[in-house]
Amino acid sequence: MPHARTPYNFVPVGDRIVPAEKIDGKYPFEEQDFLHPDRNTGWLDIQITTLTPLYTRGAKKPNDISEDAAEDYFHYGDRRPILPGSSLRGMVRSVFEAMTMSRMEFLSDRRLFYRSFAEAAGNIRALYQSRFTKDRLCAGQLIERDGRLYLLVSEAAPKGFVLVSASEVRADWQRRGMHEYPAPRDVQVTTTSQQHRMLGVAVARLQGSIPGWLIVPGRDVPKKGGAQRKWFQVILKPEGQRCREYAVPKDVYEDYLNWGAMAHGNRFKTPKAPRFLGHRAPAFALLSSDGKQVEAIGANMMMHLRYETSIGKAYERSLTPGSANVDVDMAQSVFGRVREGNDAKRTDQIRSRVFFQDAICNQVAPAVLLDPGNPVKVPDVLSGPKPTAFQVYLRQDARDLAHWDSKSATIAGRKMYWHRSPSAAAGALKPDVPEGVSDTQITRITPLKAGLTFKARIRFENLTDAELGALYASVHLPSGMAHKFGMGKNMGLGSVRVDVTDAVLVDVRARYLAAGSDVGLVAGDAVRERLIQAYGAFVRLLFRNSTTLWANRRMIALAAMLSWDGRPSDDETQQVGFSDQWKYRWTLQSPTVLGRSHGIMDVLPVSPSSDVEGGEPDDGRPLARANDDPPSRPRPAGAHVGDRVPGQLVAKSPAGTGTVLLDDGTEVKGVPGLYGCRVGETYRFKVIDVGGDGKVRKLVRA
């Protein structure tokens, strides 16, 4: 089976969350009332260069509702482009979290939805059929009372709704367009003695005295031979009838609204939306197994159902037991933390110790615009898969696709966007709305051109050596890598190179003992050496046996996603829309494999000084080549011959042997019995030999 092509991929999260440092039993952020003489305080001056067109939406005045205000790029009013410090902060934090193995702080813990009739992945079809049972199906009217939502089901029919023949429904009432969602129509019916054989639902005639709502569903499920819809549903109005009442739990309703907003846009949550479910709206429901409350709701009978497993739970499965209980990770310790909710305490909040100034461009319009003659552009409409596309959002074994409720379901990792060429990014911006595209589907932007430079300053206070090393590594990427900033990342917009032009540390003791604006400021070679030491402290915090970050599968994947010089071709990272790759649930090729195929291993830094400066180390020590077996993390306690471990096939010979990359970065060569296995896929292997250094030497297919 081929691999899917997408403008994004996933960096593995690692098997643990690394806790923030403690010094003398205290976190560094607990001592912010003074500048600590043994910590690092100072600033980094940075220069940002745009490698592709870039766009950050400008701020709107409170009373300005014009569309033009939303099109403009961010500036202070003088047309000089600005990169907001808050956005720079988010850009750096995303890389910082990945590097430091911090928790996915802003991961939504909601439960996703699914629906399946003729699904290519049979396990998801079987799951839907096992839960969507006719004895739990009903329909009625939603009523809000005392802040809670209830479903009133008329007893004029056993399930609160009936079926009417499609031949009785007027043609102009039926759905005609792809994006047409007719509202329920008031009708009256008469029940008959007939029942639908499979659903066990009463059949009625579209005339009579029982009031109801005719439901016109969405697009028909394809049927063999092109057969047309035979039945429509009519939900009986409970008013004036004997009714049953079922409570709709708050989380069921909120998850439904969140799913709709993700699938159809935020207007799904408004009463004006065609399929909005709220007070007095007709709705279908699936009852809980005990029949006491509503488990799922929908505007149509064949509704989407919630997975039992939330996104957050699938993330926790990716971690070693107990790791999710880490109180504070390094990203929270440095960037701060805000906890909300009734149970949030003051002690849960953490103040930031890094501060990002706005980045200011050295040019003004029209010289900064991508197209001065026609500055406003319309980006391509890239409708694509959401997290419900489990084949790409979950870590997959090629033999058996996992869905969100699979026992083995773990998230694929942190979502990041590939860099794309400047021509590909510019080509995704059109001068006007393409023919056949609804105006409600598009947005308008004023992009900036590639080649612009911006200057900004990042200040920091009371950072430990490891924290300073992590911050510097997240800002100043190795040569050939770049950050992503702003909107339109999926189209290739926002690739930027960040260079540290100056670094200054404050000697707190000297500054307090003498007067003068320059007293106590440390720069030059002294700062360079300090940064190398800080970087080394950071690496040792994560990998005790390594001299560089870029030494395991997770970091190689991150390097591949950040790589500008070694990025995949535009064809490999384009969004292809809803095609066979989604219909047949093709999986993604890992960024590790794609990165290796484009030479990422040949350019990765191999020492602290080369990481910090992009050059060669100056201590004269021989270094292993970057494409040698990288130093691995300490072998997990209890690992031994006979263990079954996941591994990714990164190379395969015609003889059926291959090279397998393990999670700790170890490459095992000459693994036999790989006929039928595909490069890039993850499989399970049995350990048959472990060396004295803790590295796995031999594997066989489990």
C-alpha cells in the first residue's frame, strides 16, 4: 500500500516527560523575587529572515468590522511589518517542548467522533456496528430546563420517530446540492402496522394527524447499482403526547458541538447553523446500555458516535507508567503555566522567565509585499483530514490499523509542518477567488515576501544552565534548519531562519556592586563558552551518554521536520485533498525515513560547540561521523533477551533482511525475515541478543 502525502507529519513524543530541575529542593521559578547570582540572566538579540512568503494577521480595532481590516498584515500603523512577540514565543516554545520532552501542554482532551458504513478499515466498521444497535436508538425534541438539557421522546411511536417512503416526499424538499442542509419540515403522519425489518421502526404515511418533523439527511450512502434512498425519517413532536425523558450529559453535548466545529467550522455552534442542536430542536439519540440517559446525539439517524478513548488518554498511553504524573516539566518551568477552572490554585500558576519583544522589519510597504501591484491574495482552500483520520494521527502497525478505541492506540506525536519551496508557497496564493469556490470557504490575506529581515530581543531571568542551553538550542537551530511562523504553514508560508546576532549575560554581583549602564554585562568569548557549557548541561539532562541532542529517533524526526536545506520535494508534502489515500486509509511515512532519504544524517551536529556555532569542535578530539550509530539513551531497566520491542524498518534488501531503528536511536542491521514489510512502517520485534553496552544487537520479527 502506498504512503499518504500531507504537508505535515509527527515528531514522536518520547516515552517519558522530563521533570523540571530542582535546586536544593526548589524549582527555579520559586525564587523570582530577586536575580540569583548563580543563575543566568540576560538577553539574546536575534535576526529573523523570511525564507518563504509570510503572513501574520493584523490587529483589528474594536469598532472595525470591515473585511479589509482582517486582510492586513500586523503593523503598528506605519506599514512597517511586525512579528508579534506572542507569536515568536509560541514558535520557540513548540520547538522547546519537543526538544526537552515536555508534556503536550495544549493538547485537547476531548473525545473524537466516528461513523462507518463501508469502511476500508474493517475494525472501525465493526466497532460502529457493535455500538449502533436498534434497541438503543430513539429520537425526540431537546429541551433546556434549569441549565440542563433533556430529550423528550414521544410515545406515539416506540422509538419516537417513524419512517416514510421517499416516494411520498416532494422532490423540492429533498437535498439537491453538496453543501445544502435543508431544515426539518413540519409534517403530519399516520402510523401503520408495518415495521422496517432491520431497524424495527414503525412505517407511516405522510398524511394524518400526528405532528412531526421531516428530516432531510445529508449525502446518501452509496448503494450498489446506484439505488436511491427509499426512506426518510419523521421525528414525532412530543408536545401534547405522552413522553419519555432522558438526560443529555453536559460532556455529550459539548463534545458534539466541538466535533461539529472541527468538521464544519465554528458556525456549527450557533443557532443559525442548519444542523444546530439546542433548545427545542429535533434530534436523534443513542441511549446508554442501561437505557437511563443519552450517550450520543445527532441531527441525522446515522449519527457519529464518540470514541471512549480521549486524545489525552491516547497521549498518556505513549508514556511510561507514572510519567504523566510529573508535576512540572521544563517548558512549564521556563515559559510559565496558567491553570484555569474552579479547582485551579494560585500555586498551580507559574510565572514566565523568558520575555519576547516584537520583531521589527527594516523596510516598509510596498517594498515588503509579495506582490505590490496586487497585494491581497486568496490562499488555496485545503480541506484535509482531522484527528479523526486515525491512520495518520495514531502510531500505526502496518498489519493492523489502530483506531482511537484500540487498546494499543497511542498518538503519532507532535504535529509539525514541512518546509516547502518559496515557489510552492507563492503558488498557493491566488489573485482572486477561484471559480466554483464558495466565498464563505476562503479568506483574504496580504502576505509579505521572502528575504525580509526582522530584529528582536529575547530576555531571560534566573535560568539554570540546562534551561539556558535548551532555550538557546530552540532559538538558534543548526545550520540548514528553520522555524515555521504565522499562518498558512500547510501551504509553505512562514519558513524563517533565526540567527542569534548577540548574546549578553548579566553578572549580578558586579552589577550591584558598581554603577554604570555597562557594568556587569558579559559578552563575546565568555558568553560563547558559557553557552557551550549550558548546552552540554541540557544534553546531559536528557541523554547521559551523548554529546549532542541529535542522537535518537525522536530528535532525528524533529531535525527532519525543521530541515530547510534537506526538506522533501514539494510533491512529497503536498495536500492532495480527499482522495484514495484517505478512502483507503494510507499511513504516513515517518519523518525519520523521509529525512534519511534526503540526507539529514549527513548534516546533524555531533558536539556541543558544533550545535552552538554550526562549526567544528575546537578541542581536537576525534568525533564519530553523524551517520554512525548514534549514542543511545540508557537501556530501560529490565530490558533483556526475549523482550518484544517496536522498531521502524528504515532500509530493506532484496534478500528480505533490513535495518531497524529502535526508539532509543539504536540501529540494528541484518534483521532477517522482512519479506512483505514496508520501509517506513513500524513492526514488533523480539530481542535475541544484547551487548554489554546495553545496545540491542540482534532482532527477529515477533
